[in-house]
Amino acid sequence: TPTLSPTLTPTPTLDPTPTQSGDRFIPTRAGSNWSINFHYANENCRSPNQNHKAKDASSDSSKDAVAYAALLRNELLGAGIETVPDPHTDDRRHAVLSQDSHSLFRVTRLCDLSVDGDSVTSVCWNERGSLVAVGTHKGYVQIWDAAGGRKLTSLEGHSARVGALAWNGEQLSSGSRDRVILQRDVRTPPSAERRLQGHRQEVCGLKWSPDHQHLASGGNDNKLLVWNSSSLLPVQQYSDHLAAVKAIAWSPHQHGLLASGGGTADRCLRFWNTLTGQALQSTDTGSQVCNLAWSKHANELVSTHGYSQNQILVWKYPSLTQVAKLTGHSYRVLYLAVSPDGEAIVTGAGDETLRFWNVFSKTRCTKESKSVLNLFTRIR
């Protein structure tokens, strides 16, 4: 099975001229020329033992890698690849499946806000994958039927750009530069909304817990707040970060476990037990933390980074052992999404490239601590 490619070379693109504002950064979309790259295994795997096994494997493994890349393209992009080239006649098998990637990449334009003098500042799919919410620079939140290609509604309420969105069933939470979080049920009139006010600067990260009971929010005020589904005030506040908190992720494996990452002046991954309000492990990543996502199948998580290394890191939890370091982006890796099967991720950066990576295995980790000191195995 193809695994991670530790070092990747960025694809030449048009020279971007992005602008930045503190730790929050939203690239200009005008004239964007997003490049698409797919990355998968080479001989430099995760450990010397795996390297030895890879060298001893039959030539079929190379073809398997190419076949997997084709399957990945078909699954994520609907590429319609029907044949797999022989890897022994194609030296590109450890880089990109085909140089003619644009002929395999199908793009559907859903909306163009430039006609209204606006721009996209955030996007978020609902859990069923039927609706996509679009936050805009002017403070609107649009709800689109992706399959039908039509706008269902446009929600007002924010007075500045909407940089964070998070669905919770039929409810949508939006965070803005106006420091307010709005929660709205898309089935009810727009006037039925809850206003959550706790941040003193822009709200730049939002995530609902897997049990749909708690919302975590991060802000440019360096605060990480936790809200329940009924209160208008935060039930927990964490102030250990020294920079903006954009990267937030709830563990799907351990109830109440929350991870967060800080901006350039902080660079730390921090873990919190929201059941008790206690701070757990932390580690200095060496770079601004832009995004976090947990594996659906194993106790691992991936982080994407900005200044100064623009890398992607895969970690084991709770040891915080660094499993892999992926490079290739030449600017901050500000966007991250996990594929539905939980194996692949796609990253987007200010260098105007999208890159697809196979980072997680579907094999579920069966090892679990039975110690009475492991709170998460004793309280569910």
C-alpha cells in the first residue's frame, strides 16, 4: 500500500503576490491559477524496517502505487481513469501519475462573487455533503445546493468577513472579524439566531465536537473557548497560546479531547481535557500552526504549517511522535480537508496549489491503555 512521500518538490506556478494580516491570512482569489498535484509513496518510507521491506517487494507494488493514485483521482475528482500504465515504462510513477493532470481534473464553478465585488473567505460542507456554506468578505453566509448548482439563501448578520464556518446537523455556526459567532438553523427564518460573544478579536477557528454538544472557537485574541449547545457564554476558556488560534480539532477516539495550534509567536500544539478543563500535552512544532485534523481510524493527527517551514506533519498521540514530515508547498498551508474514507487529505496554500496526500491508514488502532490513570478509557 502506498504511504507517505517525505520530500516533494513544488510545482512551478504563477508568482503569487499574497497579502497578510497578522496570523489570519486569506489569499486573493482574483486571477488564481490553482495547480493540482498528487503525491504518494517512494522508497523513503516511515522506518528503516519498512524501507528494507519496500526494496524486497515485487515489482507489482509499483503498479499498485500507480493504481492507487488512479483510484484516488477517480474517487476525489471523478477523473474517469480506466487503465493503469505499466510503471516499468513510466519513470514518473513516484511523482505524479500524469503530466496532463488538468485533462483529468474536472472543475465545476459553483459561484463567482466577484461580480458583486465580494470574495470567498471560507467554505464548509454539511455532514451529508449536500450543502456547502460559503462565507464572504462582506460578511454574508451563503448556502448552496452543490448538486443543483443553486444558491438557497444568503444570510446577513455579520459586519465583517466570515473566516470560519462549522456545521452541527442543520445548524450552521459562523465566526467573523466582527468578533461574533452566529448560530443559525438553515431550516428556520434568518431572524432565529444565537449570538455568541466572547472573543475580543477576529474569530478564526470553529469546530463542533463529534457528539454535537460543544463548539470550540479560536480567535486572534489568542483564546480558545468552548461553548455548549444552549449557553450564550463560554463554559471554558484556555489562554495558554501566545498567538492566534486558527487550528482546532476534536478527537473522534477520546471523548472530550481537544487539540489546538497557535500562530507564529506560539507555534505550539496543545491538547486539552474538556471534561475536566485540564491542559494535557504540548509541543513546539517550530512553525505557525494553520490546521489540524485527526485520523478517523487511528490515534494520529495531521497538522499544516506556515512560517517558517510551510510543512505538513503527521503525529502519533499521545506520544506526540512525529510520524512524517511532508514538504512541497512554498507558502503557508492554510487549508486542509480530509477525504470521506479518512485516508487522504488535500491541502491548499498561498502558493496557489492544491496537493493531495495519502497520509492515514484505514487500519484501526487496537492498542488502548487499560491503566486506571487513563481518564479517557474510564469515562465515556
